[in-house]
Amino acid sequence: MDNLITQARQWLSENWDPDLSLVEWRTKLAETGWATADWPEEYFGKGTSAEDAAEIAAVFQEMGIVGAAQSGVRMLAAATLLEHGNDTQKRKYLKRIITGEDSWCQLFSEPGSGSDLAGSTTRADLKGDEWIVNGQKVWNTSAHHADYGLLLARTDWDVPKHQGLSYFIIDMHQPGVEVRQLKQMNGHASFNEVFMTDAVVSRDNLLSEVGNGWQVAVTTLAHERRSFDRIRGGGSLAEQKGRIYDEYRKELEIDNEPYKWYPQRAGRVDLILERARETGAINDPVTRQEIAKLLIMSRSAQWTAARARAAQQAGKPQGPEGSLGKLAASNIARLAARVHTDISGADALLTGAASPHDGIIAEILVSVPAVSIAGGTDEIQKNIISERVLGMPKEPRFDTGPFKDVPRNSVSGKWGAS
Amino acid sequence: MDNLITQARQWLSENWDPDLSLVEWRTKLAETGWATADWPEEYFGKGTSAEDAAEIAAVFQEMGIVGAAQSGVRMLAAATLLEHGNDTQKRKYLKRIITGEDSWCQLFSEPGSGSDLAGSTTRADLKGDEWIVNGQKVWNTSAHHADYGLLLARTDWDVPKHQGLSYFIIDMHQPGVEVRQLKQMNGHASFNEVFMTDAVVSRDNLLSEVGNGWQVAVTTLAHERRSFDRIRGGGSLAEQKGRIYDEYRKELEIDNEPYKWYPQRAGRVDLILERARETGAINDPVTRQEIAKLLIMSRSAQWTAARARAAQQAGKPQGPEGSLGKLAASNIARLAARVHTDISGADALLTGAASPHDGIIAEILVSVPAVSIAGGTDEIQKNIISERVLGMPKEPRFDTGPFKDVPRNSVSGKWGAS
Amino acid sequence: MAFAFTQDQDNFRHMVQRFCVEKAPTTETRKLMDTEAGYDRQVWQLICGELGLAGIHLPEEAGGSGFGAVELGIVMEEFGRSMICAPYMGSIVMAGTALSTCATPSQQQRWLAPLLNGEKIAALAICEASGEFYSTHLHCTARISSEGWQISGEKRFVVNGKQADTLIIAAATDNGPRLFVTESNATGIDIQQVETMDPTRKMADLKLSSVDAELLGQDVPIDLDALQNLTLVALANEMAGGAQALLEAAVEYTKLRVQFGRTIGSFQAIKHKLADLLLIVESAKSAAYQAAVAFDNKEDVSENASLAKAATSEAYLQAAIDCVQLHGGIGFTWENDTHLWFKRAKSSEVFMGTPAFHRERMLQAMGD
Amino acid sequence: MAFAFTQDQDNFRHMVQRFCVEKAPTTETRKLMDTEAGYDRQVWQLICGELGLAGIHLPEEAGGSGFGAVELGIVMEEFGRSMICAPYMGSIVMAGTALSTCATPSQQQRWLAPLLNGEKIAALAICEASGEFYSTHLHCTARISSEGWQISGEKRFVVNGKQADTLIIAAATDNGPRLFVTESNATGIDIQQVETMDPTRKMADLKLSSVDAELLGQDVPIDLDALQNLTLVALANEMAGGAQALLEAAVEYTKLRVQFGRTIGSFQAIKHKLADLLLIVESAKSAAYQAAVAFDNKEDVSENASLAKAATSEAYLQAAIDCVQLHGGIGFTWENDTHLWFKRAKSSEVFMGTPAFHRERMLQAMGD
């Protein structure tokens, strides 16, 4: 292990050259396996444990060296391919994920199936050697930049819903795929709608087996959840000079574009005291109470998350703390929006440049409603917490029969106001 | 109509004598029908409309004259008998309801069926000319004073639950009926448990028909709901002198005993400003906010109730306002308890004579939890509001088959701490 | 009305409602909110002319219809429900009422009449800094000289300020606050439309340097605080209408939307959220209606106006939060209409004073 | 522990837990709460003796076990969970800590040692009027004469005051507040047990007229506010334990209780309420644990103690309200145990300061 770190350090100091292009450098990484050390040796890794890989990543960080392309859906695609892909698929896609030459998007959610992902009605029908895909997906981050999509589609309508899905890799650059950006109520457009009309997927691009799509999707979703808390961006490399850094920053900028309002979505508790001092609201006993309530809620949530991590590190069985973060985040964001409003008074009705703090306050107020929806609504979180953590009985189900008989939304194309 | 009022006034001034006993006077009332004018002429009434009867009642009030025995479950029993009783039953029971010679209780709720009244498992089995009753009832106000009980019991276990119930009049003075007072967390004992062990009901005391019990119970419950808001007691007669008034006050005292903590249960919003001035909390900006929130909630609820009554009087179809009072009352009581706590500070932990306002504050704090439970929990209210007012789809049901196959609580006798 | 609307009032409401459904679908709102004027002149002519809504609450002597705050409340509730884009709040409720209350008959003839027939738009400028809607200490001052009154200072959150032909301005004189009137194109006035979260309600900031203006009415003390009460009543009723619209949208959507093989409206958590919301919205309506009745009866006007503002603000915001949430992802999109109400709710929450401010104002008005 | 308890701490918790399950079922609590003493002497001997819990957080020099607030927190959490009747809060946490902090070694020998071995009970009297737990201006005064110190004044909310053999009293001297110690049967002391909502925690009011007392420690300034922080940390952990017990009871009951042919725990509204409650309770536990860690690390002690008091008070009360509600009618009966925790929750909410007080204290401790 120590040996491995020493090797990494040595290899990096011998090979690192900030004047290489991103792709040149990352091609070296893929060939040697240093950037993705916990991947298997035959697939651009070194077969190390996840802990060792993390140590090696820390060396990259410490030496200020650019690693594999991490951002967006790339790592979810890689994890899914590593677990469910066949040899050809892994050889074809994994390397260009590391180099960043290909970017990926996820095509799971649909207008008619948001909370109920397995209720997907996008269909894939086998015609000769090709799957013909028809349907609409939505909430597809960065789909307008993506080369490939991870597609969940229904291939069998006569079996229960989880059993009739298959998982494909779809080439986004084809006439049958149309991507539209989707504007949100906060003015940003972080997501896309993807319309597939007789889009084509070759047989080779089926992942795992026909009807096994839900199991594959679960892998993707598990990795998505794990990356929920991961800090995005690469702050420490932001100041470095050299060709590769310029390319890297450009890559980051594109990849992070959809997430730039996320700090506001979370409510910006960090700004509360500063703003309260600025406006004088810190002297108002009523506002002080609300500020304290928010700080208590927010700190308690941080400590709960820390307890969950500490327990995990100590090898203890996961307690209830682990599942609570998302629900806590919703409560915090909602309360933060209220407190920011109290603090700003009438100025809270301004927007854009007129809004306090370079428009951040307004962006908070119109962004927080997303926290309790994106990545699983509060309602879904509470179902999960009550059933999985507290062991409460499950809801009675109405969707266990053949999918073709399950009631579903009639809307399949456009969805407008209610 | 005017004529009727004139007649009433005349009859009352000619016959009223405060030196009569309660029973003597009320016997006259029953014989002439003046106290229960909207009952049929053949059953101690005058067959008037409800409005006319209300006008006549106002004359009693105005002249300071004692009317029929109103309190407790008596009027629910009368209404149910009038609608579902046969001639013999009406003749036997109604008069002594008016005179107050008999008092009644309701035997509906059971330890195993609280929210789910129709899930009653108290059984009545016909043996010869008698029904033999076994089971336990609970939340039976004034059962320890009652001569008769309105009993809901299961007579058929092979049909769906609502169809297998029958409705009886049970004589409370018999060896098979044991009444125990039930102490509450606030120290009062307003309710009883009633244990029936081979208790006997003669065939004559079946109301309506076998299997028709739920329909009869609905009548009782509807009248109970209507009396929910009625002001209890008879303030205006409290000061009068004379034998009949003494007897009347004694009757009231017994009948109202179970309800004496009800004002505290509702949160005593009326005391809030007085208490805040008393303790100086009125000068605390934070408490002022909470006081204002409470007053806004409480006044809005009063206005909503007034809107419902005004719409009804104007002959408009009932709007959503009518169903909201009980849910509003829960919210108000809960908030009032919080505000009383804020106002009293550490004194809120005292009780009995040590507690502020002659112990009223402590009684509020330990009584408000009942508001959101008694007479239908908040959860049940929200089901009703969402389904009946907003037209939301009903919950899927699991209790539609033969009752013997419906899952139910195994507890049938004693129920203790969880 | 004490607690029930009369048949006439119900009919009146249905008339306004039909008009809004026909003339102000959200497709129109979305079009108009992106224009600088923010309203449709033809529709405005109908409102002032054919429908006769412009002077609904003003006395007949002032050119109004002689009804009261209750009828105005009905208009506002339906306008708030439909999210119609019209300068009703700025020109009629705020400026119109100020002129009707303070101006001389000849001033009313000159300045108010063109508002009521829709020829002109006016705006009322009182507020000077964030939240100071009720300040009795104005920094904006009026000085008299031989050439008449001149005003200097700054004003904020002036509803329909940029659209206005006429400006009513509160300014301090040596004898206390007074209202003044001037054309908006008078020399020395700088009007900047400000970017607000809710683009359906335009607001502007004013800078005034030695602007010639005419004193409204006689030189007698005016109570700006009391003048604001009608705006509060109108705003409360508008918010009640908005909350109602959101509740209806949430109910409708959850009855249609299917997930897990059932409509989401059949899930108990959603049913209960809607039951809670119904109680909140009906309570807010009660408060808004009662504030209008109190205004007309001149009973505890400030107390009831502030009560209603606080109650309806909270209810509207809650309805907006719930309505987005119950729509799920779709509710967060620009394409879905929910955000129009959400933004109106959010900005109405703080316009004319935050809920906390009005809770305090209510208690003070009660003498506590 | 930073954020995870060590294996030793977990073992310690299980030991305390097992003890409570065995020795303090609610049948015992119900029996003891109706007695004047309010605790079982034999069980108390076990706690102080065999289990060694009495001096858990006190330094070894003072006769304690040398552990810290974290271990004390574990004891309190389990005691709060089980609702054990014992004079631990009054005699150990409050009086014991005061003696350990302020008394000289010989005073500790005389006054503290008998507390730790369970021979005697002590109580700490600081508060004088409702809510004044942190007053720096004491009305109770101590005067020195040739015969020593004499104290006069009144004290309220003295935990275990009536049970105490020894009283520690805060009183004002000419040089500022000081702590004094005296036997509870000294001349001039009137101790009245007061009726509290929560009969499992006995409190008394004291009247002192010229009571001979001994100054604790040297005649140096003491910071009563800082002294109260350990009590707050202990109370917060006790409340976290109580909230946990209520959550568990609600979960267990709703899984068993059948209505409408299904367990009520299968209704989504109930499931969601419990999920919300779990979040509240776990957050409160985090706050309580962190306050203990902060106390031991001497980092932002007041800030974290007040944060924890506010957080756990609100959580405990919410858990109590929900637990009664989820039990339905049965939850409102005397026979059901829920009310024991409800009353403890309700009285702990205001004991040592209301949540609002502590939110303010927290911000002030942060320098804001």
C-alpha cells in the first residue's frame, strides 16, 4: 500500500507535463491505470481497493495534477459499465470516459414517470439487429453536450413493470434523437428533454440482458446517490498555469454549468449572519430567533451527517442518520429562504442585478423549491425512511401486474400547466 | 307561528311554578309538548318545524323557565328513538328523557375500534328472546350515571363490517354490565370503560332491524356532530331562586362534570392577552409575534365558522368552510398551549394550586392533546376533508370482505401502555 | 355582507371571473409580463369602461360606483386568482384612492377622472427604503416658494411607476407629511423600472430633484398609515385569490397525475397536505373578507387590515410552496404556470410590509 | 468521541441501559413519583455504588471517575429514555458539579463525598423567579459577621430541594455572587415541595432567613452562567433520550394497532409523521452529543449548550405531541405511559430557560 503510493508519486513526477493536452495526458493515465486505480487491471485500472484508490487520488490533488475526467454522468456510466458491461463495451467506452473525449447523460426519468422511474414507457423494439426506440425522457442533465446516453426503455409490456425494462447505450448524435433545453422557474436551464423518434440502438449496445434493465439502473442510481454529497469542481487546480489547466478549466466550466445555482438551491445558510449584520436585522429579536432556529437545524444536520460517516468509518452498522440528509436539506433550504426573506424585507421582491448580494438572494428564493423535488421528492424520502429505517409496513401496491394493464399517465408527449 | 309563540307564552305564564319539582314540571311539559315542540304530537311534541321550536325555546330562555332535560346523551337518544324507534319504544323512553328521570350513555367506541367505529367487535347473540352481549366499550361519557345505553354490537360476522351491526337499548343496571371510570393524563375522569359479560338485552330493545345498526348509529353521530358547538350549561338560570332551580343546577352540575376541562382543552385563547399583560410577556417582541399568530388563527377560524353559518342561513350550498372547524380547533389549541408556555416561562412547569391562574395554565398544557383525538382524530378529519370536500380519491380499503376475515386488533380486554 | 356575500355580490364576482377567464388566460399574462408596459391597453379599457371596475370602491362624487372595500375585494380576489396583468393596484387602488381621499373636487376632475376612464395611469409613491411603507418620517421633502411646491428626494417600490402618466408623491413639509401630484414627465423626475421577482407587477424607483408639484387638497395633516389600509385590504384579497388558484391547481393536478399505478392524489400524505392547505386558504379568505367588511364599517381598520395581510401572505406562500411540490419536477419548470403565482406570492409577502411587521402592527392597533 | 462513540462508551451505555430496563420499569416510576422522596434508596445505592455513575464526570481528585460530559450525557440519555426516578439531576449533576467546581478539597471531603457514595442528597439553588436561571443580579443575599456568613432570600425550582440533606445556594455578596453550602435542616430554612407537572422530578421553593452557611471555596468571583452549562448539557441529553423513547413507542404501537383492516402504521400520513419525527429526534441527538463534546473540549461551551437545550426541548415536545396523537385516545389516558414522557417534555421545555431564551443566548455566545 505504502509502496503503491510511492510508485504513484514516482510515476506522476516522472510523467506529469502540464504542457500536454488533456487527452494526451489522460491517455497515459488510462494506459497505466493511475487515475482509476480501483478499476480492474485489464480495464485501465490497477485492481486496487477503493481506499487505496482514494489515497492515490489524494496524491494527484497534493501534486496539483489533473486526473481522469470525473464530472457529469461519466463516472456513473463507468461504474455501470464496469459492473454490467461486456468486454467489448468496456474496451470501447471506458478509456474515452477517462480521457473526457466522450461525455454522457442519463436517460431515465420521463414526463409520466418521475418518482416512479420503473414506470418508464419509452419503448425499444427489436427490428433485425437494431433496437428502435420511441419515447420521451426528461431531467437529463447535460444531454445537449452528451455523446452517449444511458437509456432505460421498456422491451416487454406483458410482465410486471420492473421486469420489462432493458438498459442501453444510445448514440446521442443521430437524427432520431432530439434534445431540448428545459427552462426552470429560476431562469436557468440545467436539464433537457430528450425526444426519441425511431432512434436506433445497435444490438451490441444492450447492457446486461433483455429484461434486466432495472437491476442495471439500480447500479447507476446507487452511484448517483453516493456522489450526491461529493464536492464538485476542482478548486485547487483553478490557479495553475499551463495548457492542460486551461483545457481542464474549460471542461469543468461546461460540466458544472448545470450546477451553478445549486448552492442557492440549498438556501445559502452561510450568508445568513453576514446578511443580517448588513441589513441590521441582526438587531431584531424576532429575526434573531429565526436565524438561531436555522443555524440549529443546519448544524444539527451537519453533525448528523458526520455521525453517519464516523459510524461508517468505525465499521459500525449504518444507523438511521445516513438516510436523513436529503430530507434535512429540504427543511433547511425552506427555512433558509424564509430567513433570507425576513432579513431582506421588501428587497426580497427584487431580482437580477437589483436583488441584494448580486442577485443571489432572489436566486435563493426561486431555487429552493427544487431541493425537495430533485433526486427524489420529500414524499419519496419519507416513504423510504419510514419503511427502510423504521420498518413501517409498505404501501399497498397497484402496479404489480403486467405493465400493459397498470394505470399510467395518458400524457406521453408534451406536458404543460395543470 | 306568531300565534304559536303567543300560545307558548300564555301557557307558560299560566303554568310555570318554580316551586314544583323538576319532574313534576317537566311531566307537564311532556304532556303538552311545549318543551319539545318539533317532536310529533303523538310523542310529547307539537309537530312544529325546527325553527318554530327554536323560537319557543327562546321564550323559555327569556322567561327564565326550565325546559326539558337537555344535557349529556339524552337528546341524542331522543333523536335516534324518534327516527328509528317503534311506537312502544318511543312511548316507553321519550317522556322520561324529557323529565330527566332517565339518563343515557353512548356505547359505540371500543378499545380495538376508535377511529374505525364500524369495526366493533362487541357481540350480541340471540338466545331465545334475549340478546346476550359480550365485549368492551370505552370513552363512554357519564356511563356511571346512565340508566340506559345506546349500544352498537355485532350480530353477524359473515357479512362486511357495516352490515353486521345491530343497535340496542341496554339497561345499564344489571349484573352483566360493569362501568369503570377512566382516568386521563390530565387527572380528570370524564369517560368510562364499560365491560359487558353475558349482559342481557330483551328482543324489544332492538332498534330498527337486525343488521341495520350502522344506519341507526349514523343518526346518533350526526346529532352528536351538530351538538358539538352548542353551548353547554344554562348560565341565565344560574341565579334564580326556587326549588326547581336548585334541582336544575344539581342536574347540570352532574351532567356537566365530564366537560369541565373542555375550555382548557381548547387552549383558552381568551386568556392569552390577560396573561401576557400579567407576566409582562406582552412587552417581548418574540412572544408578541406568537400571540398575534394565535389570534389570527383563532379569529380566522371563528370567521370561517360564521361564513359557514351565514351561507347556510342564506340557503347556499355548503362550502368547504363547514368541515374545517374541528381541524382548525386542533391547530388553535396546540398553538395556544405553546403561547401559554411562552408567556408563563418556567411557571409553566407547575401544576395544581401552584400553577398560574388557579391551575388553569397547567390544565391547558395537559389537556390540549385531546382536541386532535376526541370525536375523530386530525388524521380522520383530513381524510374526510380531502375526500368529501376536495373530492380526492378514497384510500384503498382492506376491510370490505366478511368481517370475520378482516384483520383486527388482537387485544380485546385490557389495553395498557404500548 | 357580514359573513355571506349577497346575491348581487356573487353575480358581480361571476362577471369578473368570466372576464378574467376570457381575457386573461396565462398565455396573455406570459406575453404581457415581458413587455415594458406590462398590460394590454384594450383589456384595460374594458376594465375601466364596459366593466366599470375602475372606480368600484370610490364614492359617486369622485366618479366612482359608490361600492366599498368588499366589492373591491371581490375584484382583487378574482384578479389575483387569474393573475391578470393590469395596472389596477397602482393606478386605481393606490393612486385612485389617494386622490379620492385627499384631492379637492377640481383636482379630482383633473387627475382622478382620467384614471377611472382608463385614459391615464397613475402611481402612488410613499415608501422610501426597504420595508418603510409606513414611515412617518419622510426624507423626501416639499418646499414652497413663490412658484409653488417643489419636491426632492427618492422613492422606492412605486407600483406602476414607470407606466404612470401621473404621480402622487408623499413628502414632508414643515407642517408634516402631505401628498402632491405631478405629471410623470415633469422636469427633475427620474423613473427607473426595477427588476422584480414578479414581472406581472411592475415597480419603479423615483429620483426627484426640485420637481414642481401641486399640493393635494387643503394643507391639512394626512395619515399615510391609514391611507395604506385600503391597499392592504386589496392586497389581502388578491393574495387570497392567488392562494385559491394554487390550491385548485394542486387538487386538479394530483387527481390526474399517476405514479405507481395510482393517481398521486390517492396517496394519504398528499390528501392530508391538501386538507391542511384548504384550511389555510379558507382561513386566509375569512381574514381578507373580514378586513374588507371592517374597512367599510370603519371598525378597527388597521388591526383587521394588518391581520389580513399577515394571514394571506403566509397562506399564499404556503400554497405556492405546496403547489410546486405537489407538481414535482414539472412544477419547477418555466413552462408550468405555478411559478407565476409562486413569484407573486413571494413578492406580495414583503410588499407593503412583512408578515412579522403586520403581526406587530395588528397588536399595536389593538392597543397592546 | 468526535462524532462516533467509542466501543467503551457503547459498552457503558449498554450497561446503563440494562440497569434501567431491570430496575426502572415504568411500574416503578409510577410508584415512586407518588412518594414524597420520589426515588428508591436501594436503587440509588446501586447507581452510586455498584454502577459508579454518581461521579462519572467529576475529576478523580474530587472523588469522581474522571470521565467527561460525554459519559455523563450517556447516563442522562438512558435515564431520560427510561424515565427512572432518581435524584441524579439535582444531587449529582447540579449540586455535585457545583461542589466539584467551587469547593476546597476539605469542603469536597465533607460535602461532596457523601453525595457520590449515595449517603446524602444535595440540591443547588440558583434561580429566584420564573425563568431567571441565569440572573447575575441575585436578590438572595449573604452577609458576613463575626459568626460567619448568613443568607436571606428566596429560591425557586430547586431540583430535589425537599429531598436534600445539603443545600448549595447562590447568593449576592458585596463582592458579587458566591456559592454557599449548608445543611438543609439549618435554622431559618423553609423548604416547600412544589407541585410540578412532572412528578418524577421533584422541585422545591426555599425561603431563607438569616441561615448560617459556609462559603464554598475562596472568596473569588464565580460565573453562575458557566456553571449552568453542564446542567444544560445533561438536560439536553436526557431530553434526547426521552424523545427517542417516545419515537420508539410510537413506532411500536402504530405497527401493532389495526384500524380499517390494516395496521395504522401502514397509513402514509402516519409513516410520514414518523419519518419527520425520526429526523427531528436524530437532529436533537446530534445537538446533545455535540454539546457534550464541546463541553469536554471547552470549545464554545455556552453556544453549544444553549443550542442543544433549544433543539432537544423542541424535539422532545414534538415527539410527545406526536406520540400521544399516534396512540389516539389511549395515549391520553393515565394508564398509558406516554403522559409520563409528555409531562417531562413539557416541564423540561421551560426548566433552565425556554427554547426562545436559549436561541437568544446561543447567538449572544456567538458574539452576534
